[in-house]
Amino acid sequence: MNPYLEYGLRRIGPDHDLYYWSVLQERSAVRWPNGASLAVWVVVSMEWFRFDSPKQPFKVASAPTKEYPDYREWTQRDYGNRIGLFRVMDVLDTFNMNVTAAVNSEVFKHRPFVIEEANRRHWEFIGHGETSSVVFHDGMSAEAERATISQSLATLRTVTGQPVVGWLSPGLSESARTLDLLAEQGIEYVCDWVNDQLPYRIRAGIRPMYAMPFSYELDDVNVITQLHHTPADYARNISDSVSSLSQEAKQNGGRVMCISIHPWFMGQPHRIRYLREACQAITNCDGVWMATGREILEACRHQLGDLPERGRR
Amino acid sequence: MLPEPDRYVYSAITSRPSIQLPDGAKVALWIVSNNEFYELNPPIGGVRRPWPRVQPDVLAYSHRDYGNRVGLWRLISLLDSYGLRASVSLNVALCDHYPETTEACLKRNWEFFAHGVYNTRYLFELTEDDERSVIQDCVDTIYKYTGKAPVGWLSPALTNTERTLDLLPEFGFTYTCDLFHDDQPFPVKVAKGRLISMPYTLDLNDVVVFASYLHTPEYYGQMIRDQFDTLLAEGGESGRIMCISLHPYLIGQPHRLRYLDEALKYILSHSGVWATTGAEIAEWYMAHCYEQVLSAVGAK
């Protein structure tokens, strides 16, 4: 028998033990506060890159790409900390958006002002590693990964005074042990799995943990640099997504939609207008509940309680 | 390798002194024409491979050479029609190959700033002596052909060493276009002398727009107008620099130029625009803002 043609995990359910399989449309309807149909959460990435960014095992989509010394892309990212974030904040403030900030803990060391500005606005903070230049993968030692997670969360919790229960891995990259390490450090929801429109139980050690719907398809950098849509199309994608999901939610129960913003990118003068248009479309839609990740989890955790058991493994 | 560039002090746009452009302008419009020379058979084997295909890469070479034969002349006519000048980002060897391109821009009083010798010769891994000789070559060649030494610098193909910025003031440069962290000029930390960063642009750079973002020419026109609207609205409080960075081989194509034309028409229909050059912006900033900004952001 050719071992290449052996399929050890060919069975009913996923080819891993991380979560159960369950069809979104068949789950019992989730209800949001005040009869809202669609929960929208906005994630703003606050990042710090290493000038000597390792390009192994792969380069993060938003990280600098050129040969060292890459002043070009490093300084373009830092534009977010000096200029772009304040344009983005101005727009989000205008629409009273409830915001979740995914923060590299190195930002505290180098650009503390931007954290103060976010904290002043009562944004929720979620862990995002120490720097977006370093991704989690199986080639990293368990000690190094554990230290990165625990130290970055400790910094975040100390500086912001928040419990910090959410996590987004740099580059949405996990090693096989990341979820267990996150659970160990008190993380209750993780945003690396872009496969659902509702939070769901993800198996991590002994503590309950949830996968929170994150946007990759509505991520500014992805839509514009990878899909090569225009910023105007990006706003249109968001507007279409809001109306389609809110329609679906009215028939089928609550839904979650996420938009993900990088201030160095979306905060460019020619792009900011389209973030405003996207926020306008969200605001114009009936039945939208603007929430942070934690608020969404708190609102539905008890409604999702028995989900894994009803699903199929 | 350094963990961070450490080339400027952190300063949020919301908490720095307001800067006032000359004559109450809100936006300084700075058009850059990259007059470049890419070699047919540059040396290979260094950090970056010059051409995507095997050499000679006739397609990539001739695509760029179109700029010097056709595109630049079209761009010159367009800017002439608005009475606009550009700053030339110059691969200085172009002067030796096609001096007519330099003469035409000189006749129009355009600025020339240094952009290395060839766009296929990178600064990576040069010794200090070699890097100095490249910078000296740029200064000497521009002086020889224009009668003026350059004050602006953009590294060839945006390639640098860790020391490039430190060397520039020694050669009389007052501004660099290699940093992209701001919408205003800003003091750069250098070993000796004074240097400022000039907000050159990646996002409104036609190469980035057409070759990386893959936007259409029509959308490029929209981007320029959107950029202008935002900067004009903000510029009343504190002046903004708006750079439009062009490559004649791209923007000078017959199907693209009209969208630049329409965008320029839009911009110039507003008041509050200072149509200028990098050298003039640098001179104004050094005279009126450099000290004030440095002391306000708490740098030595």
C-alpha cells in the first residue's frame, strides 16, 4: 500500500479534534440584545514591526516585504501610529463605533500614545502577540510560544487595566499548541478561524473557549492588496455584507460580522473616505448591534452552551 | 541588523505644532517625474535580482525605455498646459545617455533631485567608500548638466544601507524621500548636520497603483482626487504635503494620461494649493518649521 494513499482521518466530522462540525443554518436561533439581528464588531490592528523582520517560515501579509534595510515599508506601517490611526479614530468616533483593538504588546514600548488614545475611548483590547513580525508555527519552541503569549498578555492587562480575554494571532497563524497555551493564559475567545458567522466552541484544554467570527474577506489589506479591489469596492463589499447578513439574520437568527482595519493602510488620505462610507452603510442598516468581541461572547455564550454536543465530531 | 530604524522622534499628528504653508496655502502640491534609466544587462547576483526574466529582458527594458522616448514628452506637454513644474527624480546616468530629457526639464525650471546612477544599481551591501562615490557621482552629474547641486535624495529603486541617511547632509542634501511615515516633512536623525523627510508617496505612485494594487487608470484619477479632498480639509489647521509620483513610462501611456489631466484640473480648481517643488518645500520647512517642530517634540 502506498502510504501516500492512506487516509487515517477519513471519517465523519473534521480531520482534527479542535471543534465539532455544525451547519450554521441548522443551529437554534441566537438572539442579540434589544432585538438586534446583526452584531457588527470592528477590529483595529495596532501593530509594531521589527525592522529586521524574519521572513520565516512565511511573511505576514501586512508585514514589510522588501530587502533589509526596508525603510520603505517599515515607515509606511509606522504612518499608522503617527497619522492614520487618528483619521480612523475620527471616523469611528463620528459613527459611535464600539471598537476592539488587537494590539502587539511592543506598541506599548514604542508608541504608548496610541494605546492611551484607544483606552481613553474605552476600546476593548485583545492580545495580538508582541509584534506582527513573528508568527506562531510548529517550528517555534513551546517555551518561546508560551513566553510570547504570557508576556504580551501581561503587558496588555497591566497597561490597560482590562481583563483581556480575546486573542488574534499575528498573521492569523497558530501552531498545533497555540489554543491550549491561550486557554492556559485566560483567553476565552480566539479570532484566527475564519469559518463561521457565529461564535462556536473550540476545544482548548479544560477551559471553554470560543472561535469568534473574524473577517478575512472584509479585511482592508486583504481586499485591496490581495484581491486587488479598489477602496470603493471595499466599502461596497461591507455594505453588501451588512445587508445580506441582516436579511439572513431576520429569518435565521443572529449573525456576527467583523470588519478589520489597519490604520497605516485604511488611514491613508485617499482611502479614509471609504471607511466612512462603510460605517455609514452599517449605521443605516436596521437591527445592527455594534459590539466588541467580548460583548458578543457574553451575549451569546449561554445560548451556545450545548452546541458541541449537538454537533458531530 | 537593527531592530528598529530609529530615524525620527515619535510625534502624533494630533499633538504637534501647526505648520503654516506660504501664502495661507493648505496643501503643497508636489509632482515628481521619475526620469529613470534601467540597464539592459545590469550585473546580477546581488541582493536583488534586477529583472524578473532572464537577461536581456527585452520586454521589461523597452517598457521602461518608452518613458524616455515618448511618455516624458507627453507628460511635459500636460504639465506645461497647466503651468506646473515637476521635481525630477533622476537616475543621473540618464543625463549621459539621453541629455535631451534633462535639457527639456531644465528649460522649464523643474527641480532635479538625485535618484542614484541607474535604477538597476542598488545600494545594498556597498562599502562606505563605494556608497560615497555613488552619492558624489549623483551630485557631480546633476551639477554638470544643470548648473545646480541637488538638495533632494531618493535612493535608487528605494534601496538603502543603514548609513545612507547619515551620509546625505555631508553632500549638501537637505531632504530625503525614502521615509513614508508622515504627511508633513519631519526632522530625520542623522549623524551630522540636518536632514528632513519629505512625504514622497507610495500610495499615489503610479508604479504601486498600476503594478501592485492593479487599479485602473480611471481609479488612479479618483485616488488623486480623494487624497486631495482629505488633505485640503485637514490643511486648514496645519499644512499638508501632497505628492503625486509619476513614471513617464506608465502615466505617459496614451490611455492613462487623461486621468491625470482630469485630476489636476480638479485640484487646480480649488484655492489653497501651493504648486511647488521638493526643494522649495524643504527650504520653507528648514527656515520656518524645523526648529519649532524639533523643540516641540522634545528632541535635541
